[in-house]
Amino acid sequence: MVERNESEDVPLVLIVDDDPVVRTIAGEVLATTGFATLEADSGAAALEEVNRSLPDLIVLDVEMPGMDGFETCERLREQEHSREIPILIATGHTNSATIERAFEAGATDFIEKPIDWNLLRHRLRFLLRARNAISDLHSSRERLASAQRLARIGNWEWVPGEGQMLWSEEVYHIFGIEQRAGASTYEALLEAAHPEDRAAIDKAMRGAENEGEAVSLDHRIVSKSGAERVIHHQAEVACGPGGDPDRIYGTIQDITDRIRAQEKIRYLAYYDGLTGLPNRRMLADHLGRVLEATRRREGMAALLFLDLDRFKRVNDTLGHAIGDELLREVARRLLECVRQTDQVSRGRRSGAKTVSRLGGDEFTAVLPELDDPSGAEHVARRILETLRTPFNLHGHDIVMSASIGITIFPMDGANTDTLISNADTAMYHAKEGGGGTYRFFSESMNERAMRNLRLEGGLRMALERDEIHLNYQPLIDVGTGGVMGVEALLRWDSGEFGQVSPAEFIPVAEECGLIDSLGEWVLNTACEQTRRWQRTAQPSLKVAVNVSSHQVRKPGLVEVVKRALASSGLDPAQLELEITESALLGNDGCVVETINELKQMGISLALDDFGTGYSSLSHLVHFPIDTLKIDQSFVREIGEDVQAGAVISAVMAMAHRLRLSVTAEGVETREQEEFLRAEGCDSFQGYRFSRPLSPGDLEAFIRGDNG
Ligand code: C2E
Ligand code: MG
Ligand code: MG
């Protein structure tokens, strides 16, 4: 193919005529006007010459032997190189049929023969100018299209209300829609968008259409293959002469890569590449927000700072690859652990940002919405326990332990930095204690934690050492004034600690798992004792036994109760189990089943300490509760605080409406007794009638009462 030198600004005209005279004159006339000319004596010669020399203009005679001018013109238009070249047809017949034929063949203009040479010069100049303008337009359109392609920008135009829109090539490309007539509709544009984003786009477009508002929004599109991309969509409204929106011009740009890059940068800045956990910076952000929220609630939060014990040894002996894998596995276990605890304690799922890795073998866990510091202790123990299971990595069984430091907000620090650094200090104390353990930053909390640890040790031996027994406190029937039943209450006379209150040692037993065996012992003992009293003192005596929420949540309680009833021979109707509202929280499936099964056995259920926890009406409605025990903190206030009295009245009315019987706990004074009696209380329990008594004293009490 011939390359034309573009810098040559002398336009080249190809004269196609079978008459050599015409060709010669044309050549001379045009040369004086600043054109260069070429000649072809037939249509066939013209077709060849065009490919060789790429003329700017063609003057084509119609009447030629062989291929005539019309056919030549058609053939020129079919050839790639001459498709766009202006063609001036010279014809002796200027009737409309001939002119029509010339245009159909693809001619740009025509001139009458014999040729007016002066006119030809001007015609050609005009044609050339028009051609240049068109080719400029062409190339700028192409430049725009390629710029749009590169930038992945497409543009569209729309007259609202019309079905069709005008889309540039790139719009089709971005939307992944095939370019064909009728494809570019407003519906198709909406359809290309992610289903969840369509409403927003439509709303923005309506705003443009009706209010003339500019559109600017990012939304997703979904390709046929299901891949999602992100589009920045902008549009502006052009108003008609009346000032009303009349046409909307929009651009769409594929910004997926930019968004991904931003996400990546964010990820690198805020997450730890090895474990995928948040890093120190994210921890600071997150903790800052948690503290802010906690401050507003006037609540409590904790930070656990964990460092693996002797991690360096793993790296040194087994290599960094295994070290890295171990860290990943630790991260996984920590997350799992915190999530589980979270779920158990609060009945909801979070944990996404709770665990972070600060670097090396240091991790942290943030515990928001803490009810009291022992919640943090609970998580720490759980983590230590989780890590105790050996890690199996590439055939190596690795046993790990960790040291954990705990800080409590707001007591141990008012801001993130102080809390982190104090938790770090506490962690060092745990390390100094030999590792594999936890320490609070605060000394008083440590003392409590240490005492709990010692209590735990003592409690493990207590049953064997016969330090545990039950006392019984009478429940007085308000109507008759007689003893209707007793509540069994645990007592621990420890050789080491003296008398320990159940309020102190039951949480310890719950924490370390001793509650199950202890609870079973209580049930057996209380049922047997009551059965004996039924024979010797009062046949209708009922017994109330406290069960911990831990017992209710775990499967197996029903079996334990069945065994206690079977071996003692106690009638289920004479056993009442006291549960607290916390047992009913959370969505452990087995709670509902357990409660219903116990109920079906004929056992009654009491809700203990009502008014101190959630005091949720829904618990009363949804669970088959028989008795409500109003907490002693309310009873104590009777006569002192008008509100407490009002609360009791309201609770009493509500309970009776739900056909629950009401027991008042902690009745100590005559005033309290009279108030409660007037409110319709069903039974009393309290020092006014009797303290919890040893079995011997209780029997005497019943006899005295009866006799
Ligand atoms: P609770 O079930 O609400 O038991 C009533 C508590 O109030 C008992 O405390 C009782 O001694 C005390 N009390 C009774 N009348 C009065 C009074 O007039 N004035 C005052 N100030 N106190 C009175 P206790 O025996 O120290 O038990 C504390 C808590 O320990 C119990 O509260 C119960 O939640 C738990 N507990 C006791 N025994 C067991 C048990 O066998 N299993 C379980 N899971 N928890 C138990
Ligand atoms: Mg109780
Ligand atoms: Mg109570």
C-alpha cells in the first residue's frame, strides 16, 4: 500500500475521464489553483490509482466505456481507501433521475458537462473544506472514543420520557450489553445496575428529570457472568427555551480498580497481613470508639493483652513458616473464643473487630459492654483453655500457653494508650508469675481474682471434706401463717476460709465447672431431706431448690432431676426449681426444651430475684413460670421509698393477672409484712419468720409451728 505524505498540503485530485482532452484541461486549470492532479482513463484504472496514490478528491465522468461513472463510484465506495473521499460526478444530463442515481452511487456532489472550469475550481475548494471538517470531526470523535475507552468512561444522552437513549460505544462496553439497534433504553440502563442500587439510580434520574438536579452517584453493576463492578455515574440537565429540563447528558465511569486499590490500601493500613486481624492502628480506632460509647453509657469495658509464652522457641526450632502458621491458628482460636463468649453472655454476635494482632506474638481483645470485671476474667480463662489444646502443624504437636494482662475501663485508664500500656504491664506480671495465666492491672481486682482461684481450689475438696451442707429457710403461707415449704440454701464451712457465702462461691463454682456436681448434690440432698420431713413432720411440705443458669443451659438437668426424684421418692409436684432470668436469656435451644420437660414432669418453676435483672414481661409470658419471687432489695425499701412500694404493687398485679403466685423474699419487719399482705402476696420468706436453719432446727420449727 502507498503511504501518502500527510505534510504535503497540495491537495491531490484524481481526474477520471475517457476523454484525454478533458483530462489535460482539467490538469492545467487545477494546477493554477494549487491542486496536483492525477489521471485515469477508465473506471478500472481509477480503482487502481486510488489505492496507489490516495487522492483527496475525485472528479468522475459518468459516460465512459466499460464501467460507467455510477458503477465506478459504487465500487470506489466499497473500497476501504476511497470510502470517504469526496467524489464529484461530471454528467451531461442534469435531470433529477441522473442526480438521484449519482447520490445513490455514493457521489458527494455533481457538476454539469461540459465543465465550467472556473466553477470546478470553486466546487473542489468547497468540497475539500467540507471533507477536512468532516475528517477533523471524525478524528476528534475517534480520539474521544479512545480516551473514553482508556479511562473506561462512556457517555449517554436522554430525552426523559423517551424509550431510547443515546449511548456511546463505551457505555455498551461497560454495561456488557451487545451493541444493536434498540438496545440503549433507560430500562436497559437500570437493568445493568445491581438490583439493590436500581432504586437509587431511578430516584436520582427522576430528580434530574423533574427538578433539574445534577446526578452524581456510585453504584454497582453486575455483568452476565455475575462479576460486580463499581460505576461512578454523573449527569447534568440541559434546559429547553422554556427553562424546563429537556435533555439529560450523562457519563459513566468504571471506577472498580480505583475502589479496589483504595480497599487494598485501607486493608494494608488497618489489617495485619499474616492473620487478617485488625492491626494496632485499627485497634486504637476501634477501642477509641468503644470507650466513647462506654463513657456515654457510663458502663464498663475491658482490654485483654495477650502474649504467647516462649513463642520465640517455636520460630527458632521449627522455623518461621511454622511460626507464622501457628500465629494464624492462634488468631483463629482467639476469634472463635471471643465470639462464643460473646454469644453466651449477651445472646448476640459481634467479634469482627474485637481481636487484633499488635505484631509478633502479641494479640489483644476488646470486650465492650461488660457487666463486671469478672466477665473479662471469664474470657481470659477461656482463651487460656482454648490454647491448651495442642496445635498440630505439619506433623508437629505444639503445646502453647499465653500470658494475659487485663485492664478495665474506666478504672485502669481513661484513654486507649493508657489502657493498652497498662494491659501490657499486667501481662508482664502474668509472665513473671510463670506464664499460662492472667493478671488484672488493678491490684484489688487481682486480689479478688487470686482469692477466687484459691476458693476454686478449696471448693474442689469441699464436698469430700464434708464442708458443704444445706440450710433450709421456711416459706410461710400468707393465708394460713403456716410453713408451706422450705428453700434449700447452700452453706460452705471452709477449714481455710471460714464461712463462705454462696453469693461468693457459686459464681466460682460456675466459672470452673464445679456447679454441675454441686448442683446435683444439692438436688439429691434436698429431695431426700424433704421426703424424710414429709414422713416425720409435715406430709405436704414442698421444697424449693436453686438451680444455676449454667445448669439450665446445659443438657442433662432433666436427667439429674429425674434421678433425684426417683431415688428420694419425692413427688414432683412437691419440688420447685428456682431459676433466675439470666437462665432464660440467649437462644440456646435446649433451655426451652429443658424448661418444658421439667414442667411436664409436674415440677413447678419459680423466677428468683425478680426485679433485679431484666424483669422482662416476655419471660413471664413465654415460659411456664408458676411463682415470682420478688427480690429482697425491693422488700427492704418498703416504707422507706414510695417507688419501691409502687413497683411491688405493679408487679403483684401483673403476676396475678398472669395467674402466678408471688413470694416476697427478705421480709424482716412487721411493716413489710403488712404492706405485702395488703397487696395480695401469697407467701413470705424472711428473717421475720425464720432465718435459714439447719435440718434439725427446721424440723423443730415445723413442729413448733404446727403445734
Ligand atoms: P436466693 O435464692 O435469693 O436466696 C435468698 C437469700 O436471701 C439467701 O441468702 C437467704 O439467706 C437470704 N435471706 C432470706 N431472708 C432474708 C432476710 O430477711 N433478710 C436478708 N438480708 N436476707 C435474707 P444466701 O443463703 O446467702 O444465698 C444467696 C444466694 O446464693 C441465693 O439467693 C441463691 O441465689 C444462691 N444459692 C444458695 N444456695 C444455692 C444452691 O444450692 N444453688 C444455687 N445455684 N444457688 C444457690
Ligand atoms: Mg432462691
Ligand atoms: Mg432470691
